[in-house]
Amino acid sequence: HLESYLKKLADITVTMRAKANKNGHLFASLHKKDIATALTEQTSVPIDKAFLLYDEPIKAVGEYEITVKVNEKSGAFKLVVEEDK
């Protein structure tokens, strides 16, 4: 089940809204807990924040690739951060 789920991640786009300034910089960074919660809510599959990997904190509106790594297996999904108006 794990392998098939990780492969399906490639087709998943998670959208989050956050308050940002006019330049697209978020007032508060998105943390792994927030992203894991959004992924679980939008896909109905619980993922622990410990399995999420990304290079740096998300501090701006845009698109990001987030890797999910469980043991030696991994997959990735697209995270879209939009300005909450």
C-alpha cells in the first residue's frame, strides 16, 4: 500500500492559503505540521510531518515540490501556496 500511495503523490496538488504582503512574502512560514495537515485533509490519507522533506521553510506564495520519504521509499507532491485575501 505504501508504494502505491507514494507513486500516487505525483498526481496530487495540495493548495494552501496564507496571508502575504504585496510582494508575496508570507507573514508566517508554513511548517511541516501545517503541510501534513493540509495533505491529510485534501487526500484523506494521514501523513506524519516527520516524513515530509523540503529544502527550506516556505515563506512565499508559489509552487513547491514536497518529498514524502518513508524508510527508503519516497514520492513527491506539488504544494501551491496562494495569497489569502
